[in-house]
Amino acid sequence: MVDYKYYRTIQSLDLSSAQRKFAHSLREFKFEFIGDAETDDERCIDASLHEFSNFLKNLEEQREIMEGHLDIEMYNNNARGSYYGQDEEIVQSEVHLQEQDVKLRQKAYNDKGPRKSEPFQSDDQALSVTETLIKPLERFRKEQLGAVKEEKKKYDKETEKNYSLLDKHLNMSAKKKETQLLEADNQVEQNRKHFYELSLEYVCKLQEIQERKKFEFVEPVLSFFQGMFTFYHQGYELAKDFNHYKMALQINIQNTRNRFEGTRSEVEELMNKIRRNPQEHKRANQFTMEGYLYVQEKRPAPFGSSWIKHYCMYKKETKKFTMIPFEHRSGGKIGEVEVFLLKYCTKRNTDTIDRRFCFDIEVVDRSVMPVTVQACSEEDRNMWLEALDGKEASNLLP
């Protein structure tokens, strides 16, 4: 026969431990917010989750006082005498019976609802927690976060495709026929537009999931605690003290839900504006020009040279030129930053180098030859030359 008294004690200890861990998770939880600062509702949601954590902590402390360490120790001693002194096979059989009993009672609960004459109600509470908290969060994880993961896979795949095509395009010889070069330029431009569209959609999806968290994640948590207030009569006073946080959180959730559609519409409108005119919506920053350039690194003979992708930034007021090595295949690994002062910039013609879109950068206090870099397109090179006050090669000849 199953010792329900012993089994109930073990369940109580497991529940207490689980709720303390849950309280710790809520206390450490932080939302990612979009913008320069959190909204009032976001701050209130964070504060409410922290107060939820304090409530659970206080509730478990109250449970410990009521049950008492002496009673728990007595149950443990009885359990050791009844079980651990028996033959191992008998102990395993008893544990198996307990597990089967729990499964049968859970099945009966699902089929017919709770029975009035249950020896203990911890299983019913576990089922309630499953329905109000665990299943909604699992559903959110699978449906919403799963969709974002799929979008990320698609984005990563297109990123690899885009940069691979660009690398191949930039390695084309300038001596090829003009029709071949134009066809390659058109292909790269079409791929760039497709990648740009996909990037915008991925950013919008990230913004959407961050906003959804604030009600689709918090609502199950709120439902869980509302059930706790009903289930634990002993926590009535704590629940009463907590009520104003609960009411405020309901308002915060409704406010974030009401703003969700409006915020999404604004984001979509901004996305369409950026699509129509990307140049007008570039983010303001301190640099005159910035973007990716391929820097030529010469090797000892007979190995020739290699072209390494760098993210470059130029500030015209100080003439500071910054280069950061970047390799997308290694997960966006960033190399050592190099900063130098620009002396002058010279456009390279295709009769002096077997690559298009190239120009040289001469720097102050640098003993080596000028740095040769390659832009991503002719338009990109012209923008760099304009920002760097670049000259034609003939203009620098004596």
C-alpha cells in the first residue's frame, strides 16, 4: 500500500524547492527593450516580476514556519525506517507503485476532472500549474520563438549567399567584356536588394517578439499567481498586500497589448519609408563615411596578396581613419582595431590593378607603401573618394 503521508512530505519539499528556484529566476529576469529607455509600463512590468519573486520567497518562508523542521525530520526518520531497511527489490516495487498511482490519478483528472475524495491535492495543483503557466510558455516558445529561429536561419543563409556572391563579384577581372561586367553588376544589385528586404523583415520580427514577450510571457505568469492566491489560504495576507501590484500589472499588460498593433504599424510604415529612400533614413553618427572595404595584404613572393574584409570609419574633422577586420564566416569575429591619420587618397585605374573599385590611402607616420582598398561598387568608391577628398592618380604626379 502506498504511504501517502510520506509521499506528500516528499512532494511538499520538491514543490518548495521548485518555487524557490522560480522566485530566483523571476528576480533575475530582465526584458530587452527597444529605444533609448524603458517605457513606464516596461518598468512597471519589471518591478511587478520582482515583487512576484518576493511574494514566492515570503510564501515559502511561511510554509517552512507552519510545517516546522521537527515534523519534516520526523517524517524523514519514519521513511528511512519503513523503506531504507527493506530489501532493495521491495523498495523499487514501492516506488513503481507510487509512480503508477500518480499517472492513474492524472489520467482520471484529465478524463473526468478532480475527485472530491483525493487523499492529497498536490497533483491537482501541478496540473493547474501545467495549464496556466507551463503550457502557455511552451506554446510561446515553440510558436513565437520557433518562428524567430527559422527567420534567423533564413537570414544567416542569405547572409552567406550575399557575401559569397559579393566576394566572387569583386574577384572578377576588369579585363572581361563590358556586357559580362554589367550582367554581374546587375546580379549583385538584385541580390543586394533581396538581402536588404530580408534584413528589414528579420529586424521587424525581432522587434515583434520583444514586444510580444511583454504580454504573452507575463500573462501566464500572472495567471499562475492568481491561482496561487486561491490555492494557498495561508497566503491570504501576503496576497492582499500584493494586490496593488497585481492590479497595476493588469493595466500595464493591457496597455502594452493595446499599443502593440499601433507600434507594429509604425514599424512597418518606417520600413516602407526606408525601402523607398534608404539614403534619407541613414542613422546619424559621428563619422563622415563608414562601411565595408576589402584591404589588400601583400605576402612574400611567390604568394601574391590577399584581400581582407574590414569595417572602416572616417572622421573628416580629425582625418582619423579606423579599420576593423571582420569575417562573417567566423560568426562575426572582430579583429584588432587600427587607427591612423589620413594624408591623401588616390583613385586606382584598372590599368594599374586587376580589380575594380580600388583606391589607395596614404597615411601619416607610416613607413610602408600606401594601403590599397577595394569598395563594394563604383558608387561606393565614389562616396569614399568624396569623403576622403580623393584625387585621380594623374593629379598627384609631379
